[in-house]
Amino acid sequence: MAQIHHFDHGWITPTVSYVLSVLGSMLALTCAVRLRSATARGEQTWWLVLASLSLGGTAIWSMHFVAMMGFSVSGTPIRYDVGLTAASAIIAVVAVGIGLAIAALGKGAQNFRIVAGGVVAGLGVAAMHYTGMAAMNLNGDISYGMTRVGLSIGIAVVAAAVALFLAVTVRRPLVIFVAALVMGIAVNGMHFTGMSAMSVQTEPSAGQLPGATAGGMLVPIGLAVVFGIIGLAYALMSAPTEEDKAAAAYLAQRREEAAARAPRQPAAPAPGALSSGAWTYRDRSSR
């Protein structure tokens, strides 16, 4: 069996991956607060999409990709299938979006909806992880220990259910921050548990491996993540809060009350009537 390194660049990649998972979780939980307070269907859809991108794209998939930057196998280079890598990102966002919709948009039986949404989202996150692993091309055969695979899937389901529970309950910024720290630990724990299930039996090289290097994908994916985080933060800062909406509703109500109390002004006579009355007065004065 070949020797596998999960921290080839030291603690840089796990630290960055944890920071990304915490940041994405904070954005997702904040978007979930806006989702719960939204009343219009279009507004709910908007915040659901942003929460899904934050949690599935930034907190989970970006963390997975950065952690893979520190992954190496002795005796073989590693290349990545771009199509499967992109598919893993889509799987993460869609699965989290479906789980959020089940947990946050339904009515009644909230605990059941959280568990059901957690199962859907957790299985989707596990599918994302192993799709991303299937995207690897190397000179050798990859095998997995089923016990640790099952453990990683269980962690993914539990972590997703906890994340959805937090998404439909927390509101205060301090609680959101603490919850994001916990979610970051869960996401990273699932990833590295799944990675520890893998073993590789290297084989002699049969030519150049197809696919892109992790470093070659770093720039486009890194730019997408950075601009995505900036866009999500801007959307949150520019959107009116519940306090803003309450203040606007209060001002509108006061304007309506002031308009209702204002005395009605008599209607001005028509221009023709004025000129006619003035001609009559002058005509009588001249007699």
C-alpha cells in the first residue's frame, strides 16, 4: 500500500479549510434568518438559493477542495477530472438546498422535517465527497474501508441535521458565530473521516495522467469562492433587515393616519365660473 499524506503542506490547508467552513456556515445561518422572516415566495426563493450556496458551496465544497490541496500519495502524481469536480460542487449545493427547503419552508412537524432534510442533505454531502474522490486520477487502484465510509456518511447526516436545526432556530449574531464554529468542526470531521477510509495500491506509470492539477484549478476556483463570498456578504448587507421593514411599515401607517385626520379643503371653482361671476359683478356695477 502506498503512503498517503493528508497534510502535505502542513497545517495551512486544514486551517484554511476550517476558516472557509466557518465563514460559509455563518453566511448560511444569516441567510436562513432572512429566509424565515421572508413572506413573499420570490424573497423566500432568493434567500434559499443564497443559503444553499453559502452552506453547500462555501462551507462544504470549498472546504473539501482546499483540504484536497494538501492530499498526496507517495509514488504517483494526482490529476482531477474537471467535469466530475464541477459535478461534486453542484451535488453539494442542490442537496443542501433541498434539505433547507424541507426543514425551513414546510408547516408543522418541524422535528420530523429537520431529520428528513438532514438525511437528504447529509447523503448529498457524502455523495459530493465521494464524487470528488472519484474525480482523482492516479497511477494505482483506490479502495475504501467500508466501516469508515459508513462512519463518514453517518457524520454527514448528523452534521446536516444539526446544521438545519440551527438554520431554523438561531437568530442572535453571537449564537450564529458559535454555531458556525461547531459546524466547521463537523464538516471537517466528515471530510477527514472519509479520507481516512481510502487506501491506494500504486502501479507502474502507463503514461501521462489525464485531468488538471489541483494547483491548476486553484486560481479559477479561488476567484469564484472569493467573489462568491463578497457577493453573498453584499446581498446580506444591502437587504433590509426585520427592523428596517418594521420601521418602514410604522412610517407608512403614520402617514396614512395623518392623511385621514387632515381636514378636507373645499374644491376650487372651475375657471369658467370665476370669470363668469366676475363679468356679472362688473356688469351690475356699471348700471
